[in-house]
Amino acid sequence: MDLPIDHFRLLGVSPSAAADAVLRKLQNRCDSPPDQGFTHEVLIQRDELLRQSADLLTDSVRRAEYEAQLLDLAQHHPDDTVGLDLPSSSEAAGLLLLWEAGSAVEAFQMACQGLQPPQAPALGSGREADLTLLAALACLDAAKDEQAQRRYESAAQVLAAGIELQKRMGKLPDQLHALQQDLDSLLPYRILDLLSRDLSDQDSHQQGLSLLDQLVKDRGGLEGAPEAAFGQEDFEPFFKQIRRFLTVQEQVDLFSGWQLQGSGEAGFLAVLALTASGFSRRKPELLEQARDQVKGLAAADLDPMPLLGCLDLLLGNVAAAGEHFLAVRDRELRLWLDQHPGDQLSAQCEYCRVWLERDVLPGYRDVEASDVDLDAWFADRDVQSYVERLDRQEARRSDPALTTAGDWPSLFSGDSAPALDESAVPAEVGPGDHAEANEGFHLAVPRSVLIAIGSGLAVLGVLAAVISSRQNALDPLPEPAAQIDSGDQNDSVETADPVDPGSEVELEDAPAQPNASLKPDPKPQEQLKPLTADEPSEANLQELIQGWLDLKAASLAAEADQGVDLSVVARDHMVQKVLQEQAADASAGLSKVIDASVTSLELVSRTPQRIEVMAQIAYSDKTINRAGAVINQTPPDTLSVRYILGRDGDQWRLQAYIPAG
């Protein structure tokens, strides 16, 4: 038998070890034999092999000759492996030493070969028992070695071979159980390994999909049964990680299959996947399919109205979308829609755009999630044709005598199309008006015309409310599309991260650059006047934002009795939030000393009713108790913040803000 190991490795000593070190190692190895249950015979043979290696390495002449052979082999045959020629009677002992030397893969493979006919040992012999036990132990270690190299599928194949061998031998039920447990626990890593490979390796990818499908079915759906071995706490981050290796169509197929088997979470994700597929590929029929599936979702904590509103809006059904948005249960979303600068239709389009960008499109291998362009969606010929076909169908269903979309001048057919008579269309009709007005307008004007009107008003900038009011200032923005827990579904779908525009997320986020000292202005409003210019300059905007920072700092420094009036720079909902925070601090005996100043400002977008800027804020703060002791502080640094200003009559006020990173 040729054992792939040299005398140094077999004994466990360095090639430079002196004779006395070799003898000490020999004594230590003989005094510490493996205790997993090997026969006395194989342990005696093991000790004899160790002594033979020690004898050679302590004989200076024989050792010099042996080292010369090793050097010659390394120089002239670098790819060859040094080996020891052992008698077949010492096979089990040699493989035992090979396993102890850390060559688990080789020991497992050679033990398997030794248990195969025709060289298989006699049934019931000590050699058979030793090789069977050694194969199990080496298999477990070989799989761990493969896992350490992130070769999870290779580790699974080793374990599967070990399980097959143990079943055939029928000797060691405990070892068989240990092998099966390791293989089961390896399943998520195998799936990740197979799915993350290049798509050109289709066999591996399909195997990964099959294993994922089986895993979810075995654990009782995405929600998981209480007794599932792969618990929800571990499953959710795993599933979030592997989704980005799946195409959108693969996710549609998987989610739809799991939904049919009773998984409510899968039904919700199937809706998002259909929407992502339809929007990214300009296939509105998939959005209509998603809308139909929303109506069948039965989750008690899921408000379907925001989903239906967005899907109807993308399908051009503006009146129905408006009714859905009016019926949403979330008070914060309802408040944001009501207070959005401009009409309700533009607010709904803006909400829909951010919903697509943050909740729908991320998480697919073949879908780009950034820069959602609703104008490009509505300008697509396939979308236009589909929407106009829906118009004609709806017109025939409601009243055959009504004018159909085909009788209206097309807004998408080029310069040759006759112009739309704008006098026939009400100037401002949206979902916020009376239902009767919406009803008549919808029946009189085809959906394609409403799309043209709506898309022109829709893309006004980034949605100001993208941070949930449940998050504190240091939390990262959520990723609702990847969430699986049923308790979070409503948040991820219903609000698309709309925020209470007054929630405290502005300056308490992580700063980035040191500033000067803390210096709250006792009465900053005395130098501040309302901003009323039709087109404020960047200096005007910076002064207004600085005024907000100063007034807020003064208010939270327990100086409300000095007449701090935040309404000169901010809308009421933001003022109320500051006052609530001040009251909470006061009841706890706390106050805040804040130093915040605008160091630079960049205009992002401007309309007659809305301005968006990106500002760099030098920021630091301290929280102080009644005794004057600092109990918490934020060190000086710099923060990027996006500010949204709206116009109330002739006065500009702060509407919302979003930390940029």
C-alpha cells in the first residue's frame, strides 16, 4: 500500500526537528491514541508505524539519505507526492495516521476503496470495523475542510458518499446520524453555492432552484412551521441573500408555486415579482395579473389599497387609483398624500415611483432597480397600446354609446396627430375631488389622455417621505421587498417608506466632519424673516435652512419660554414634532445642546411650488440632565441632508428632510 505522506508528517514533526524532539513527539503520540472506538489491534499497528518513522529520523545516516531523496523528488518531479510503502496488513493503521495528519479527504477516499470488493475485508473482521469507523470520521472532517474553502456542494457530495457507505455497511448508526445531520445543515449553503455560480453553469443553477424549492416546502412555506429545523430568524437573511441570484421570472415561478401550497408570504412576493417583471420589460399585462392577485391576498395585516393604487396608476386607471389611495389605512401615508405640494395625482405618481424603486425592483438578478422613469413607462408603445385597448374594453362594458379611446386624438402618434382640445378637459381633476367628479371625468376622457396629463405632473423629484417613523436616527433605511416576516408586510407595501414628515431623522444621523464649538443662539428668530421670494436664491435657501437648525436647537435647549417660533421656517407637522420632543425631554429632565450649521448647499430641483436642495451640515450635540451632566453626545462631524421646501401662499417653508447616507 502506497500511503501519500512522508515520515515527518506521519510523526507530526518539522523537517528541521532534532533527534530528541522526534523522540518526545513519538512518546506523546503513543500516549495519546484516538479514542473513537478503534480496535486494539489497529492501535498497536499505529504505534509500530510511528516508531518506524522515529527510528529513521533519529538515525543520522538514514535520515540524510531520506532527505536527499525528498529533495531530488522535489527538484525533478515537483508534481509527484511523497509516499510510504506499507504492507496491506497495516492498511487501517496507515490510513488512521493519514487522517490524524489532517489529510481527511485522502483518508476517506482510500478507506472507501478498501471497503470495496474485491479487496474488501472479511465481513465482521476487525479491519472492516476499523475502516468503516475511519471512513465515517474522515468523511465528517473532509466535509468540514471543503466548507472551510466555501466549496459547499463538494462538501455535500462527500457527505452523501459517506452516508451511502455507512448504509451499505450497516455498522455505525450513530455515525450515520451525524453524517445525515451535517448534510441537512449544509443545505442552505449548498443552495447559495449553486445559485451564485455563473448562469452559464445551468445544471448547477437548476439544481440550486430544485433544492431551494424543496427547502421551502419542507419547512412549511416562507413563513415556516414552528417545528421547522431552519428557523425563521436564520431563514430570512438567507433568503434575502439568495434572491439577488435569481432572475425575476424564476422568482415569479417559485413564489406562485409556494402560494398555491398555502404560503401567504409567497403570494405577496409573487405580486411584487410580477410587477417588477412587467415594469422592467414593459409588459403591462403582467401588472394587470399582479393587480388581480392582490385582490386574492388574505393577510389580515396587509392593506392592499396602496398596491392597488400603484398598479392601477401604472395601468392608466387614474380614477380607480385615486379611490384606492383615498382608502389607505395608514394615517402617515394619508397625511403625506394630503400635504404633498401640488395636486393629488402628482403625489400618487411620486409615491408609486419610489415604491417601484425601493420595494419592487430590488432583489433580482436581471432587473435594474435605480432611476425609475415613469415618463419612459408611459411613453413605451407597448404600454400605450395596452392601455388604449383597456380603454376600449372598458368603454364597451360601461356604455357602447360612449366615445371610445379610438375616437380620441392619440397623444402618442407623433406630430401628425391632431392636438387635444384642452378646453374640454377640466384643469384640475384628481382623486382628491368628489367621487362624482372623478366618475364623470373618467368616463368622458380615455385613460390614455389621463396618463398624458398625469405623467406630465408626476415626476417632480424624490419622494420626501422615505423613512419610516418607527426608525430612530441611526437606523439604516429598510428594504421592504426582501422582508418575509408577515408582521412587516404591511409596512413594506403600504407605505413604501413614507415618513411622518416631522419625524426626527434630520441631524441625529451619523455626522462626518468636525465643526467648531457648541453655540446655540438664544433667539435666532429675531434675525429671521419669512422667505417670500418667487425664486429664492441659494443664499436665501441656506438662510432658511440655517434658521430651521437654529430655531430647533433653541427649542430643544429648553428655551421655549424665549418665544421660539418654528412656524416661520417649517410647516405645522414639523413644528409639532419638535415640540413633542421638547416635551418628552422636559418630562425626563433632559435638554439638548445642538450646534448645526450649513456649510454648503446645492440645488437639486425647483418648481413654482416645490424646491429640493442637498445641504452639508456641520453637526454635533450633547444631551444634558438636570444636574448639568452630559449623558450622551454626538461628536463633531458632517452630514449630508436632502431638504424639501413647499410654498404656502407666498411663503416658503420646510416640508421634510432626508439624510442622504
